[in-house]
Amino acid sequence: MKQFFLGVALGTLGTTFLVWVIVDPLTALLETLLPATSRKHRTERLDQAKAEREKRQKDREHLIAEVLANEELDRHRWRELLKPQAEILAGLLTTNSANFVQAERKAADIGVKAWQIGGLVCMHQLRDMAIDLCRQKNGNKAVVDYISFWWEGIGNWRIPSLERMMNL
């Protein structure tokens, strides 16, 4: 059995070598030696293949541009839609310890709504908006990111790394 697989592997290697190193260059040489029509057909084939590659590349670039434009449109729409919730969350970030449980529940409700509107990307945008608003209200003081803890488990939200939380 071992000899069989060794033979298959060596046969595959030999065939690959034969095609790439011998057959392909000989075919190209024959095409150049044949009459002009053959060279013309070869050139047309190569040009057509190049045109197809360029078309696929342009299609990909167009698709990426379209996706990015749609994403930016969504972000703008969410910014307007979520502004009131961001203001509420910014207020909840500065709540005192007596109202902390109520603040957590309210923040979780807002997080669920954001998840339903646009998923994880929408939740991140809302969180960033709330933290920025809280910072503006408190004169650019450091802000504790309770939102990440309050939203743990909503959709696929996870608490960010400690390093990211410290860079607020």
C-alpha cells in the first residue's frame, strides 16, 4: 500500500514537471513558429483573458465601493436614530450607586433595541456616541465604560479588552 501511494505521488510530481517545464514551453514555441493566424489567435486569447481579469477586478472594486457607501449610509441613519438613546446612556454612565440597578436595566433595554436595529456595529456606534457625549458633559474627564458590562450577552456583544477600555 505504501508503494502504491509513493508511486502516485511520484507520478503526480513527474506529470506536473513534464507539463510545466517541457510541454507548456514547447506549445508556446510551436504557436510562435506556426503561421501568423496562429500567433494572432494566441494573442487574442491572452488579450481576452487579461480583459476578463480586469473586468472581474473592476466588478470587485465596484461592489466594495457600493458596500462601503451602504455602510456609511446606515451609520448616518443610525446616528440620527440613536441620538436620544445615546443621551440617555450618557446620563446613565454618571448615575449614582443607589440607582445603578435601574440604570443597568435601562441600558440593557437600549442595547437590545440597538441590536435589533443594526446588530453589533450599531451597538458599537451607540456606545461610542454615549461615551463621547458623557465626556463632553463632564469636560473631557475619564469615563468608566459601564455600557460594555451592561450589554454583555446581548446578541454577540462581548466586553472589550481591558486595553481598549482604558483608552477611552
